[in-house]
Amino acid sequence: MKTARLLYSCDADWYYATDIHVSDPAPWCQITDGKTHACVSALEFGLTQSHPHKVDTVHSMPSLSQRDKDLPPLLGTFKYMLDHADWPDVIEVPANFPAQIFVQMKEAGWPVTVVDDPFFPTRPLKTAAEIEKIRHAQHINEAGVAHLRTILAEAEIGLENKLFWQGQPLTSEVLKGELGSFLLKQGCDDFGGGPIIAGGAQSATPHDRGHGQLYAHQFIIIDSFPRGPENYYGDLTRTYLKGTPTQWHKDVYAAVLAGQEAGLNALKAGITGEYVHKHVVDTIAGYGFETGQTEDGTPYGFFHSTGHHLGLEVHDVGGRMLSVGGPELKAGMVTSVEPGLYYPPSTYNNHFGGCRIEDIAAITEEGHDNLTTLPKDDWIVD
């Protein structure tokens, strides 16, 4: 059976297939002889001539869109590329292929079918070169978070435990600006909607981006996930506390750190992500911290997965790798390991706040290669 494959996007699958950055959706296909073709706008065609890429033939969009006036322009473009080899018996497209174009192909009688994710089954399995690109992104990310810790160390504690830096209130927004500026100067160009810099009660909601005044003697979660200079993402979370922690803070941090270390130590090709996740859950529960929800449905404790795939996207294809139902781990997969504990006000006596610790690691046959080196024992900032 002769099979062709089509993309119409500008997402991570497109980049994985082409090594070409485009600003708007563009067509790519692998025709029945195995050769690949892509069509880019006139604005980007010149870039493809001067930069290395994976595509066998790159076409200019204006030269193709009107070749077959009996078809909608995009179908005419695809047909021109498909006609470079025998016409396919099956045309495979990904689950996120545009519905309107899919319907047009069906109406034209094309044998188009949707295939399950991941569209490229090799994407979750990173090559050695890809892992080094992720390590590089994480190295830059670590330096950025270390810069924020330095700011916290320089900060002064004012009235009502408010933090001040360089004579001005220290807010989540100030730290986000400092981190963003640092990462941009190091070649990062996307921050995935982050970073998260959430203190106090805000830190008790895992995806609260954080806003406003930061305070001493409270957890501050910093979660940064930039795209590095080589188009792969890093992902790093550290929890700091400027000032003096209570015993509760110390116990929470110890439980989360122990859970994270248990998860890292359990990583190995051949076991399941579910096994790793359960190992982390059981370790944290052993410290006596409960997980549940309040009467109004607010969750508390450790209630999310332990880790997700990472690569050309922050949450890369493959989904939540370390979770209930998590798949068998294979060498080359890259995962975050990021347990946490979260207690909104009124859920744990008079204590509140959240703590999360995250590294990223590549799975190996023997265990794992931790791509993160930033310390985890300096969470108390004087």
C-alpha cells in the first residue's frame, strides 16, 4: 500500500519534520517514494536556501498555489507535491490537521485518514544530539533561576514582612522581568507563557503565574520553562524562602525533596511511569502529608502527575509520562520529575503555601542522566 503523509502547521511537528521555522501554517508532505517536500511563503523561502534543513525539496508558495485552478489553492499545492511520485492509496494526517482542509480533501475523493498521536513516533525518543540541546537550554535556565536567588539574597525585609530590592517593592513581576531579560540575552526566545513566580498563598495553586508583592518567611515557587537557542525547551522549578522558615516549611520541603529523589532514583528503561509516580506518592505520604480536597473542591497535598515529556514543546508529545497509567519508559525519553505539596489557606491548620522541586532527566538503560545541576539544599535564603 502506497502511503503519503501531510502536515499543514507551524508547530513542533513541522519543525521536527523540516528544521525550518515558519511564522504561519505551511504544507509539508512525505510522498510515496519517501521523499519530502515543503512549501513556504516568499517571506521565508530565502531562509531555507541559506540554512540547513531536512526537506528534500522546498517550494515557494506563490509559484504553486494557482497551478490547479479546479482545486482550492492549498489542495492544489499538496497535489503538485504528491504528483512527484505515484499517487497514494492512503494519505495520513495528524489529529490536529485543520478540519476544513480535511473536509475539502474528502470531498475531492482523496484517501485521507487521521492517525493517532504522536504523528512522528520517534519524537518522544530523543537522539543524543537532541538531549544535548535540552541540556544546553536547561543550563541557561539554571543560570537565570540562580540570578533570581541572588536577588532574593540581596532583598531586604521591610514592614509587614514585605520584600524590597534596590529600594523598590520586590514583586513577582520584577522577578519575571529580570528572568526574562536574562534568558533573552542568552538566546532563549519563548517562555511558554511563563515563568511562574508565585509566593505565599499563590504558591499553593500549581499553575498560578504569580503577581504582586512578595513576602519574607513564605515559600516562593519559581518555575521557568524557556525555549533555548537550539529550539528545545528547558524546565526547572525551585522553591525558595527568604527569611526564617517554620518547622512546617522544613517538613514540607523535606517531604517534597525526598519524593523527588525517590522518583529520580527509580527512573530506568523498562519500568513504567506509573511505577515511578506511585513510588513518589508513597514516599511523600510517608512524611505524613495528606492529599485530598476541601468541601468546595479545592485540591491540596500532592495531586498532580510526577512528570511529563519534554523536547520541542514544554509538554512534549507522549503526555504525562510519570503518572497513573504512565507508559513503559524507554531510553532516550526526557522527562521532568516535579512533585509538590500545596496547601491553600485553611487546609492545613494555620499553615499555607506550596513547594515544588523539578529537574529534567533523560532515561537510560541503566537509570537516568539528570540534565539539571542547580542545587536543592540552598532553599533558605538569608
